[in-house]
Amino acid sequence: MKKTLTVSLNGRSYELEEDAFKMLDEYLKQLESYFAEDAGKQEILSDIESRIADHFDESSRVRGVVIGADEVRRVIEIMGTPSDIADGEKVPKAEKPHRSYRKLYRNMDDKVLGGVCSGMGCYWNVEPLLFRIIFIISIFWGGLGLLVYAILWIAVPPALTTTQKLEMRGEEVTAENIGKSFENKK
């Protein structure tokens, strides 16, 4: 019989075995001390917690499942430790390699109107100007471009968090990349 603890990560509660809790707590403390000097420390740690919670949600689809030390170890390997970040040689050692896929979001950092064209440019790794020209030309072609743009503006969510911005660019959501994104904002 193992003792379990209820923890809250980014506003969501999880049941962790005691040894898994200690491992996760130690990991978060290491990250906190690593990012102590950064101006956006709280945002970085919040984004990391959010991503850890996402990984826990992926692995335990059934509510009330207790998360063990193996799962915490797997998530830490995917996210990277502070020593991995310092070395700059983060190579995930997980049994199943974690692949990151691009997700379609509206790019709010490079928007002209609603960020649709810029988001599509990030998704397909194409200059957003191309999509802007296509939409403008198609507006004069029966107004179809305006209708499609309006539908995409409503249907495609904006990339507001650091995690969403990394997913939009197709980058892995690791502690290192989250930290780098805050360094790039300066």
C-alpha cells in the first residue's frame, strides 16, 4: 500500500504517489532556482506547470488515476532538467520519442487584422504575405476570401500562452524552450 497526495498543477488536481510527489516537487524546485534570475520567472514556471499537467492529462485519460514515479520520470525526461538546459544538449531519452506537431493558431504577435494569415504562415512555414495576397485577391473574386477569413478568424484560436506559441511554430514544449522564449522577449 502506498500513500497518495493530491496536488494542484495549473489549477487542475492530480493524485500522486508519495515518491512521485517528492520527485516532482524536487524537479519544480530545481527549475525555480534555475530561473530565479529571470524577470518572467513566474510566467515561465506557470507555463512549465501547465505543460506538465498536459502530459499528465495525456497519460491518464481516466479521472482519478494515481500518477506514479515512472510517469513523473517520463515527463521530466521530455521537459528536460536544469542541467540539460545549462548544457544546451537536451536530447530526450524517453522510450517513445516525443514528437512535436504544429498546431494552427492565430499569431497575435505578427497580426495585421486578426492574425489569421500570420498563423497560417507559421503553420505551413511560409511567409504570411503570401496568404495576405491570396485573401486580398480572393476578396475581389466574389467575396469568397472575406468569408473564409471571417470563418478562420472565429474558428482558429489565438496563440496567447508561451506553450501555444511554441506549438504554433512546431517547437517542442520543454523547460528550455519556454525559458528561451522569455529571453527572446527582452
